[in-house]
Amino acid sequence: MRRSKFFTRAALGATALIALGGVAACGSSSTGASAGSLTAGTLVDVQSFDPAVNPGQGQRVFLDPVYDSLLRTDSAGAVIPGLATDYTLTPTAMELTLQENRTFSDGAALDGEAVKANIENRKGKAGPAGSALATVTDVTVTSPTEVTINLSAPSPALPITLTDVAGLMVSPASLDDPDLGTTPVGSGPYVLDTASSNNGVSYVYTPNESYPDKTDQQLERIEIRVLTDDAARASALRSGQIDLAQIAKSQIDAVESGGLEVAEFPGNHWMLQFTDLDGTKSPALANEKIRQAIGYAIDGQQIVDANFFGYGTATHQVFDSTSQFHVEGLEGSYDYNPDKARQLVEESGIANPSFTVPAFGPIKQVTESVQGFLREVGIEMSIELVQPGTLDKENRETNFTAIITPIKQVHPEQLYTDRLAPQGPQNPFHVAHPDIDQKHAAALAAADGPERDAAYQDMLAGVNQQALWIDVLTDSSVVGWNKNVQGVEMTVGWVMGPTFRGVSVS
């Protein structure tokens, strides 16, 4: 695949992965699987089958069977061809070469005009995909297989962006269909069988007859069951009612004792992000010493041990040591030190500092742990419960002044665009950071990859020093599957389960 000289490494630097490809599980002898049929369990429901609304990342376990993306990632985290067989990225445009003679499941042509319709439609709607395409001005179609995405500013994260919801292709006739959220029409290896599916309970997929690569399409039927209770999901896996599932840390021993294959891989990065940095609603958060005190007050390792049974790593930055964006020296920057935290609170001159965060389900447990640590140093973090599926929406509004959120972002440009830029969707108070903006501009203006990496590292170091957010930990996701399932491979961002492409059941 051709890569831009200007952004040679822009699409790389993803979190390291553990590949599970081609490994047959040695699991339970009891299984409900039949040849060509697979049942998977997942802990949350799909938010929407409309890529303009769906937040992507972990949710792609629902979307990937029915949609192709312009680009994909391999098990090492590198961007690889998808519908686009080749791309060239410059500061002003991204040129794509598309597969020939592809169609959607409704028979419509998947050509340059369809790509143009998708990109411009996605950009025109509010949501994660639209914000990820903020620098796109328009799309030019040169031929059925040649498309140019024109840019208002350099966009080094665009290749990785097009592997997620921003790059999923929907049949043009369905783009504005109000039923797209429940009735997807894509070009992926499978189609959603709406008659056999039960929204909120289970989703059934059958082969897309027009899909050309049969090596991706080895299952006659896929069912994804929503099993929110961790113990119930593990029990269903052990008994053979389901064949594959994400496993809660508390259930790992029980699943392993049933003889199933269990594999750990990097999960989400957890951060406490301060959105009200000007102190509009929570004046304490405008004080840098208060924010730094919060960093010293939190014992990330204790949270890993108590909430994730040790499956994770306490950290003070998003990118681990395998990434070119890792900043040397940041790991000890906010080591647990409650005495220093109390001292900073006193130096701030702010009496009874407080703020409020939203939470639900598994996030609530981590949030309560953070709340306890902050109370010990005189900071009150109130928790308000929100409905599952609404956290991403709350993170983009001004109802709360901080958020504790698990993220799976694999490029500093995404962090800047989403959380630091004045109009970023997860900067809802529109707080400006002129010094961070300058560091970001230096990254975009860099002459080559190493210079750009260093500029991004400088930007991330500035975020850390000012405590614009507090990095707490990176957890691990654990997936189990039975002995009949083959070809399981974990990919970056797929924390709720793997792609089913190439997976088979014997």
C-alpha cells in the first residue's frame, strides 16, 4: 500500500495487540454451535446501525458484519486496504483507489459516487463520525474507482479515522432513511435478518449473496445476544449456549475452569477529563493546582486491582511504550501522593472544591473508586447516574463539568480534534488552549515523521503538565470461545469482541 511522504507514519502508532488468529480453542465439550453457525454474547446493546449516530470503536462488533469500511486495521494496528485498495495522503487531500465492481446488498453500485455521498452525509450530521471528518471540505469523484477527499487542513489521523464509523459505507438510498438505525444496508459479508432479530435482545446475520470474498464469509448464521449480566454471560459460554463472548474480570477463573480458551488483549484507556476548564459551573476546575491535586490523589493501581482484578496497568499517558507517541518521563508525573494532593489543594486557596461527573454500569464502579480517593484529600466529586447508551451524548454537552470515560483513540490528532480543539465535540464548554494549539500546529507543520512525532509528544506533555485531563489506567479486555470456533483475531478498538470475518465453526 502506498503511503504519503508527508504523513508516512500518520496511520501507525496504534496500541499493541495480541493476535489470536487461526487458533482453535480447546474448550467445553458442550456447545450449542452447529457447523457454520455461531452465537456470540456481548455486554451492551447496539446504539444504532446508523454509522452517523453510532460511536464506533467497541460497537463495531455489531456493525462490521453488514458494513465495509474504506480502510481497516490489521492485528498489529497498521492501516491496511479495505474498500480502498490504495491511498495517498497530503496536507490538502486524500486520494483513494476503490475496489472494482462492488455492490451493496440492495444491488446499488459501491463506486466513487457512493463514497462521496457517504462522506458528505456523515460530515453533515452531528455525532462522532461527523466530528472526525471536520477538516473535509468536499469530495471529488474522478472515476468510479477514484475519489479525492479535499481537506481544509492537514489531517494525519484521517486514515485511522476511515477504519471506523466515519469510513463505513451505507447504500446511498438508505443514508437518509429514518429506519437506518434498525435496518442497515451495507456491502459487508453478512446482512441483518431483521425478521429473526429482536431489538435489545439478539441480532441475527445471514450471508450477503453479493459479497465477493468468501474467505471472509464462512458462517451461515451469526447471532449476537445482548447479555448484560456478567455472570449470566460467563455461564452461557461455559454451558455452550453461546460460542464466544467478552468475559468480565470477575468471571475469568470460572470460564477457564470450564476448559474454554481465554485470551487477554489491550482494552480501554480510562481518563478523568475536565471539560469546564474555565470554571463556568465548577470554579475549582479552572485552577491548575486543583487539577494537579486530583492527579496525585488517585491510586490507579489500586483501581486496577480492585475493579479489574489486576487485568490492566496504571498509567499517566494514553500511549504506551510501544507507540511513537509515548512521552518519556511522564509515567512518574502523577504517582499516588495524597499528601502532595492535600498540599496543592491548600495552595490553591479554594475552599471545598467540587465538581460532578456522569456514570452508569461498569463506569460507576471506577467512578466511585475515584470519588473515594478525592474525598480523602478534600475534593468532592459528585456522581450522577445516566442511562446506558447516553454517556457519549452527555460527554458532548454541558450538563457535567468533567467526565470519567474509557476511550480507544490511537492517534494524538484524534485527542486534539475531539477533546482539545475549541470546537471539539468533547470540549463542550469550548475552552481554548492557545499553547496546546501552537504545539498542535507544530505537529501539522512538521517536515517529516520523526519531527511530527516529537511535536505530538510535546503537545501531550503540555496536557499532562496542565492536567487538562488525568490519565488513570489502561484495562485489559478478555474474550473466551469454545473449541469449535476457529480464526478468532483481535483488532485494535474491538474491546467488545472480534470481527467475524474469516471466523468459522467446525
